[in-house]
Amino acid sequence: MEKYKQHMSWFIGGGILLILAIIVSLMNYFQSEPNMPVTSQIPQQMEPESPISTDKPNGKSRDNNERKTKLMVDVQGSVKRPGVYELKEGDRVMHAIQMAGGFMESAEIRSVNQALKITDEMIVYVAEKGEKYELQTASSKPMDENGVVVNINSADETVLQTLNGVGPAKAQSIISYREENGPFTSLEQLLEVRGIGEKTIEQWKDQISFE
């Protein structure tokens, strides 16, 4: 009888130890299991950061491009609706004239180069028939038999050198004076430019315009 009790105590003690071992192993398993998805979630949380950082500069570049393409052009003379119009980069003089309502019947169509690309702050002047005019081209020449004159206030260095006695240095002096003092309004004002004398402006009186 005593041996039976002894075997039963061993059996019960072994069962208790087995149960404790199972409990401990289960606790260790459940404690380690939550750590597994944590490592897999870390890169998932970091992935959205890259597209966010690239959106901002792209937006700024689009805004800068839009600012650059807006050009303001002043259309004057023999057009139906003279005024200042907003165009975009790549447009030509013909587009500016269309926005101003087109030519009037009295317009001298040859007075403008309709194929010329516009620039910001450009003045497009359409002369009337019989009026002396300035043809806005990249290679305008001084007054000839067609009555073409050079606009002293808008001509670039290349065009200015088509005037009698004007080289690169004198052309740059004219441009510098315009930038510092504004547009010329008379022949006498040209005397204030270094290198230009009375004989020079006498030659230019029929070759230049101020508008």
C-alpha cells in the first residue's frame, strides 16, 4: 500500500512538472510572437516619406515655369483694340495683333513683322498707310526707300550698329544710357551719350524714331 502511494506521488509530481514545463514554454512562445510583425512594419511606415519629399520641388518648378512663360506686350497704332496683352513664350507678333482685334483698314500691314517672336515688355506698333515706320526685326536697317527706321529706344546692340557711325562701343553706350535714364525723347538728348555729336544726330534725324 505504501509503495502504491509512493508511485502515485511520483506520478502526480511528474504530471505537475510536465504541466509547469508546458506553461513555461507557452509563455515564452506568446511573449516572443508579438515581436515578429514589429520588424516587418518598420519599413512599411518609412516608405511614404520618399514621395512626400519629391512633391514639393516639383510643385515649385511648375510655378516657376508658369511665371517664365507669361509675357506682357503693348500693342499700339492702327489696331482695333490697342492695349497691353498677356501672351505666352513662343507666341509671335501675329498673336498679339489678333488679341488686339486685328488690323484696322488704315493699317500698313508691312510695318510689322508678324512672324517675329514676342519678348516681355515688347511694344508692337502698327503704322498707318503712308506713315514712316520701324520694322521690328533682328536685322533692321536704317531708313531706306521703304521708309524703315530704327527705334532708338528698343533696338538691340546689333540693330543699333546699322546706324551710321555706330560700332559695338557706341551701341553699348546708348543701351547703358537707356537703362540708367529711361527712353530717349528727342535728338538733343542723344548728345548726352558719350561719342555722339551734333553731326551724328544730324545724320540720324531721318533714320531713327522714339516710339
